[in-house]
Amino acid sequence: MTIHPPPPPPPGFHTAPRIPWDELDPGVRERVEDTIGAVDEAATVWAGFSCDLAAALGTVRGCFFAKGVHGGHPAVAQQRVEAAVAPYVTALSPRLVDHISACDWDVLLFEYVDAVHADLSPGSPDLPRVAEALCTLGRLGTPARALPLDRVADRWADRLDATALALLDGDSLLHTDLNPHNLLSGGGRAYVVDWATAARGPAWLDVAQAALRLMEQGHTADDAEAWARQIPCWRGITTDQFDALVTASLRAWESSDAFDDARCCSARLLALGGVPRDP
């Protein structure tokens, strides 16, 4: 498989600075090559916000994706979460090949997939693929019970009372960060990547987040809700549950420094919540 260099970032897009493969600590490169073979092709990947290294690597053994951070970086803990979740999400994500700690670096090595960021705009052929990926996620059951994951409700503990928090509790494995950079499309299917903020909770929360992303790309609230109804866990959501999500999200966004973004997100969520749902 040949690595196709990723396109440049969109104008005005900000991401974490990246260390090119050939400027990485030689000890880290040696340790990576012990696993995947000598790297003869490397391309820096710009998408993502928290890692210091993100690169597609080609060797005689195949193609791989490496993401890593310096030791002491706050994202080290997130990388450990991602490594712990990886064995449970092979139906959705590229396989984790190795988790390396060397020379004050923490690096995850994945199989490389020839895919691009999913297109969530109206009429896109990626829409049913993403829906099927979320159906698959919902069918995983409760592997999160065996994983060292936060409860997503605890992230809103300072914004909701105990009754409302209970409505957002559950044991399904959640991704919690379904932004377009973490949804890939290739080979007629969708991939869900970057499980760094995985948590336990009700499966429909990820569907709600995906529906909001559709609205960002031009879908109406009615269209986004109709798309979400393809996914079984969404069809069981109650008005009280959605109201709890709305309240928690609005309170979180009200405290955000990004006022304009928060206002737009709030409007979309309120619109989605206002769409009548069949009992």
C-alpha cells in the first residue's frame, strides 16, 4: 500500500505543532522501526489537536500511522485510554499494533487505512456509512465495564443535580469526540478513530453528537433527527434524557470563552431537541 500524502489543512485551521518523522528522537525512531521495519516513506498528518507526532509511515511490511506525545504531556493519559480501548473497537477502528514508551515519548502505532475525513454534508454517500459505524458501536454492548473509563455523567457533575445526572448514566462504550476529523471514510465504509476521550454512558449520546455535526454541515434539525433514527439506541431516548443533555451542554457552553461557537452549538442542540420524536 502506498501512502497518499494528506492534503494541507484548510485555510485558518489551527493544530498542534508537529515534529516530522526525520526530526524525531533517534531512539524513538529505532524503537518504532523495531516493530514495523525500516521506514522508507513518511508523511506528517495535520489533523488533530493534542499530539506532537502524527505521521503515516511506509515500510516493506506495510503502512502504519504513528501518533505520539512527549512524556509529561497531558495527552499521555489519553493515549493510555486509547490503548486500553483499542482491542474492543477493532470492528470500527484501525488495529493498534504497538504502544511504545521510550526516550520520554509515548507513541501509539496503528495499521494505516487509506481513508479521508468523512463528508457529513447533505447527500453525501458517507452518511449511511457513519450511521452503520454507530450501529456497530451500539452493538458492542458493555465492554466499558472492563475498562478504566470515566463515566460521562461525571463530566457534568457540577452542572446537573443527581436526578438529571442519572439520566445521562450508562455502561455503553462512548467515543465522546465525534468531530469530522475522527470519522474517516474509505473502501466503502466508515472508521471511528482517536478514542482518547472514551467514557461510559448511554449510547445515544454519541449519536446526538454526530447529529449536531451533521447540522454543522448544512442539515436541518429534522434531517439530522431522521438520520439518527437509523441507529437503534436513538429510538429509545426519552424527552427527559434529552432535556438533561440540553441543560448540561448549555451550561457548559455558557462558561466557554468561545462565545460565538457556544451560541451556534446551543442553537443547534435546542433545534434538535425540538424535533418531535415518536415514542
